[in-house]
Amino acid sequence: MLTKSDDVMYVPKLSHLRFFCAIVEAGSIAAAARQMHCVASNLTMRLKELEADLGQDLFVRDRKKLLITPAGRLFYKEAKDIVCRAERLPKLWSEGQPRGILTVGALDVAFLSLLPRCVPRFMRAYPGIQLNILQKPSFSLEDMLITEVIDLALTDGPVENTMLEGTFAFSEKLHLVVPGHVKKITPDLIAQSDFYLFNKDCFYRRCTEQWLEDKGYQPRSVLTLESYDLILACLRAGEGLSCMPESVIRQFRERGEALRTFRLDGSGPTDVYFVWRKHAKNQSVETFIKLAQETRQ
């Protein structure tokens, strides 16, 4: 952008850029006017306006010829790119296929269960949608939805925030994971043990703490370890207890880990939901949810 004055920033009109590029490519105002289906005097006037606003001579007049100046060649290089980009815009959706940039935030368990099955299918079926997926804890995901950082979340539900809407995605069971020597869960065992959980913004930590409160259990301490691999290393060494979602446990067992687990007595499955901002369920969001639901079935 060029400065028309010290106080006003001049931005050329797209129509002026189109006329200028047509003159350069046609070689004369008369030829450009025929291509643009307008009178030559109109192009002459627009060119004079453009040069006056830029404060640059884009052409020199030699008898009846227009010769482009070095400044004009530089301006044409930049203007042509803008004109081409503008002409491509109406064609973005001309083929009737969904197009856009979709940003999804998800709990870690979604990366272990649903997403590996549905994301490759989605990318093959809808190459016009640029898909970005972020892994975040549940409470962060709600904030990111409200502040429009993400378009869709896979997080714990059902939805309570009146600014959001959601629909069921899948269920996840929590299990108590213990060192191999533990044969039975007792109040004394828990009282003598540290509990390893993710940070306080983790939904599964809240579920575990609620289970401990409901059972009247009081662990020696609750420590924050934000890595299932690190937690597993501690359990292998005979240290502490933890709670893990079933999909994480399944992944460890597929790697050959022999985990000792117990069901959380009195604690049912936790539901994961697709969540979006109210009145913001666009075509890309609907398309992703529909394919993911079909993949789940």
C-alpha cells in the first residue's frame, strides 16, 4: 500500500487494478477497452486516477504509444497477483464440494479411539476442508470454543454451558490402575498410596476425585503427572495408584504392557460429546460429525 498523504493510507480499487493489468497485457488503451467491453475514455480516466493516487507514472506517452515504466512493471507484478487471487475467490465452491478451514480440539482419549479411524477417511473424502486438530484438556476446550479458537470440540458431556450445544460422540470407562503386587483395593491401601493424575483441568481427574470422595477414600496425596507413560513407569516400580481411561489401557496392552486394573465401583462410563458454539454449526462441522458418527457405528 502507498501513502496518498501523510494522514490517509491509499488502497487501490480492485477495478483500477483490473483496468491497469488489461492495459499492460493488451498493449494499448484501445485494445484493453475492447477486451473489457468499455469505452477507451473510461480506461484513460481510471489510469490517470490511479497514477495520481499512487504518485507514480506507470506509463510514458510516446506519440500514440504507451510505454510501461520501471515503476509500472513493479506495480504490474504486484497488481496481477491480487487480480488473479480475486478472480479465484468465486470458484472456491464452484464444484459443490465443502471447503474451508476446520479446527477441532479433542481430549487425549479421542486421539486413541475415534480420531485415528475417522480423520483419514475425512481427509480422503473432503480434501477441500483443511483440518487442524489440537489435543487439550476438557476445561481448556470449552474456553477455546467460546473464544472461537476452535470450531468443534470432543470433550466431556453433556453440555452445561448455555453458549454451547452438543451431541453424543462415544463413551469411555475409567479404571483404577495399580502396581502388579496389589491384589485388592482397600481403604488402607489408598490411605498409604499417592494418586498420580493429570492436572486439575483434566475431566478424568475430576471423575477420580469424585469417586474417592463418594467412597470416603483419602489417599496420602494426589500428585500431578501429565504423562501416562510416566505414570506407568511409576506403577511398574511399585509406586502409587492411578486412574486411566479404557482406551489408554488398551493401547498399553497392545504394546505388551501387563497392567493390573480394577473397575471403579459405583462409577459408570463417562460420555464424550461433540460440542460447538450455539448457532455456529456450519457445513464443515456437520460434515465432520456425520462422518465420525458413521465411523463409530
